Amino acid sequence: MIATYYQLLVERIKNNVPEIATVELYTNQYNHTEEERPIITPAVYIEFGNISWHDTGINTQEGILTVNIHFVIPHLLPSDSIDFNEYNIQVLELLQKLHLALQGYQMIDNNRYAHSTKLTRISTQHDTNSDGLQIWINTYQCTIIDNSSNADANHQPFNIQNLTIYGNV
């Protein structure tokens, strides 16, 4: 199920923020640059937090999903050839564009029985401890519904067109 949400987020980011060169699952890449392959920036790493599930009946569960979106871009030092303030403004504008692509996005994939409420940003953090990189982490939350255990051969996602009523109503 998480694979479906990951795929939906990757597609959303790539389609709405084409300036992003790398979109991957977060595995602490930027804190282990000697052990990882080079980071091609601008980069976005998607990190899923813990999900507390509860049953809602009929093999369906609901949970609160927390997603950290790590936005990584080089940190440049002031020089004669680069307007440092202009560069920082461009970084922040790209961060805003990324936010606009995700805020309010409702992840739905009827083929995989994945549904969510709209993503809502709940925090932003600027990580200043990474050598040579600017890292911004936007945290989003939504409620997700997992009815994948109902996905047997005879099950169809409910919609009004599939409804048949017998007898008097």
C-alpha cells in the first residue's frame, strides 16, 4: 500500500515541478554522501513516518500518514559571479512550487484501493547541519484508507453505477 502512495507522490512531483532532478525514497542520503552515489540536485526525498492503523470494518483500515518531503539543493557561497540573494530567492520559490504541488493533493488510485484525504502541511524545518547543501523539510499529513484486503477477484470499488437495488425502496 505504501508503494502506491510513494508512486503517486513521485508522479505528482515530477509532473508539477519538472525542475526537480531527483525524486527518491529517503534513506538518509545527504548525511552519508561518501557512502551513497552522488546527489543530483535539486533533489526531493520522500520519507514516510509511522502509521497508526485502526479497523473501520469489512477488511478496511484507516490511518494517519505523515510524509516528510526533503528538498535538497546546493548551498552556494557568495562570489562575484553569483548574486547570493537572488540564488536564495530562487531556492525559496522552488520550495514554494513544490509545496503548491503537494498541499491539498488527494492521493487516489482506485486500481490499487488507495485513497487519502488531502495532504496538509503541518511543519517546515530548515536543516543547516549538512555540508554544502541546503535542506528544507516540509511535513504533510493526511488520512489514508487501505481496503486492499478486499481486492479479491469479485470485488469492485464501490460507485453508484455498480449499485443494484432489488425489491421496493
